[in-house]
Amino acid sequence: MLSWLAGIRTIAEDLRQVRASARTPASVYNDDSRRIAGILAPRSIDVVITSPPYPNEKDYTRTTRLESVLLGFIRSKSDLRDVKNGLIRSNTRNAYKQDADDEWVWEHSEIQRIAANIEARRIELGKTSGFERLYHRVAKLYFGGMARHLAELREVLRPGARLAYVVGDQASYLQVMIRTGQLLADISKSLGYEVTGIDLFRTRIAAATRQQMGEEVLLLRRPG
């Protein structure tokens, strides 16, 4: 509790110091990261630093539901569905029948292999719930959505623009390992990006399997 309060005091002090400095203009867009070209001007971005969702069955609309309601983003079930529709498909609770992002990776053999392994593992273990039946599809929807995002992003990046994505290995789908950083690096190359590095950020031990799981920073460059 004391360490948490110390962290809050540090944040508050940082905010007080920032308030006294010269203001830097900022714009916030509440939209779908897979439709960037319709939001930002062509060749207007020099740097992208972000941490997208991981393919880990974590429903971010649940972990942020209090903030979403208090800030007025969600007032009804239809609002919640609209929010979920605008998210990368990283869990079965925001996957819908009409989703087609998986078409972006149908030729990616490693992603298809992982999805097939997840489904084979589900059958082997006798898992039959509706959510479990979607695991293999969500894995493809996730990487397809990221491919769609990166493809759209090309239109708004200036030549030579730099990108950094914090991503993590996962084994949430029936303990089938997903090396997220390497797979996104492969997708990025196929879309014309230069991969300048995959830097290990930290490691953690998966509770269920005791496997070493890496979190990495995927570094990209838009050629030109």
C-alpha cells in the first residue's frame, strides 16, 4: 500500500511540473487503429510508439469498464459492442461472426500452423465450450488485424519513419506457444517495413507452464 501511494505521489508531482512548462499541442482520436488512413493525413507521422493488445484472451473492455462508464464512453450495451468492434481481436469475447481480418494472414504458414495446433489441442483435451472453439480463429484474427493496421499505417508515415511496438509471447490458448514479436516482424517485412530490431524488454514465467515468456520491443522503419 505504501509503495502504491509513493507511486501516486510521484505521478502527481510529475503532473505539477509538466503544468508549469510550455504547452505542447496534442490531438486524441477515439477510433479504430485498423482504419488510420481515413483519420490522419498522408505522410504526416515520423514516429509511432505503442503497446498493442497481446493474443492472450484478456478482455480489455472488462478491465477498463469502470473508467469507460465514468468517462462516458459506454452508456449502453450497444455502446459496448461499438467499442469492441473497434478493437484488435485479441480475445474470444470481442470476436464476431462477420470478422474477416484473418484473411490478411491466410498465406502465413506459421500463423496457420499455430492456429491448427490450438484447435488440435482443444480436441485432444475435449474442450467444447463456445469460447474454446474460437481460440484458433482468434489467433488468426489477431495477427490479421495487426497486419491490417500496419498496412493502413504505411499511408500516413513519412519516409524513414520509426516504429516501436511492445509485444509479448503468449501461451494462453491451451498452452500453445505464440512468439508474438517474431510473427509481427514477419508480417511487417511482408508489408514492406524494415525490421531494425527485436529487443528483449523483460522475461516472465508463465504460471501454468513455467515457461519463459518474453516481452519485446519490435523496432521497424518505413523505407524511403
